[in-house]
Amino acid sequence: MIRSLASATVDDIRDATQREWSYSNFVLGNAQVQSLYPIVYCSDGFCELTGYARAELMQKSCACHFLYGSETSDRLTAQIQGALDDRREFKTELVFYKKGGRQVGANPVML
């Protein structure tokens, strides 16, 4: 799951998520840095799912372009970027690929 939050501090988010969602698969992006929406937090589960270390993910786009591959829908990725730019809710499923290139399958995406 991918989420972006506009007003919480990074420390607030980190504290809350470590307690409750440490093995859920999600990233949090900074909605105040438009067009990039950099990742400011990612869960342990997301790191495990994707094969990336947390340090490798920080400051990459929360649209997770780095997880896209040949079976990832161009139409849906454009809709994800549009939803981020318009700051509106968007839900879909998207095919992602691990760091090594192996397909992860259909994954829920929530903005």
C-alpha cells in the first residue's frame, strides 16, 4: 500500500507506524515536494516485499517508479502520478517488480 500524508511530522509517522504497522507493506511520501513526492518512511514489510533496504528507498518517489516493469500498466502509472499531483484519493492494483527484477504480482495501491 502506498500512502502520502501532508501534515504529520516524520517522527510522528515513524513512531505510529513502527508500533502498529511494522510488517504492513507501505511507504509514506512528502506531499509538500510536488512532482517527486519523496519517500520519508517505508515499513519493514515493504522493504522485505521489494528487496530494497530502507536507505535505498528514502527520497525516491512514493509513486514507486523503481518498482515498475514490463507488465506494469502505463495507464495506471499515469493515473497514480495524476492523483498525486491533484492530491486526490486513488485506489488500484499494480504489478510491481522486486529489486532483482522478479515480478511481485498485483499489489494494492492507495493514495
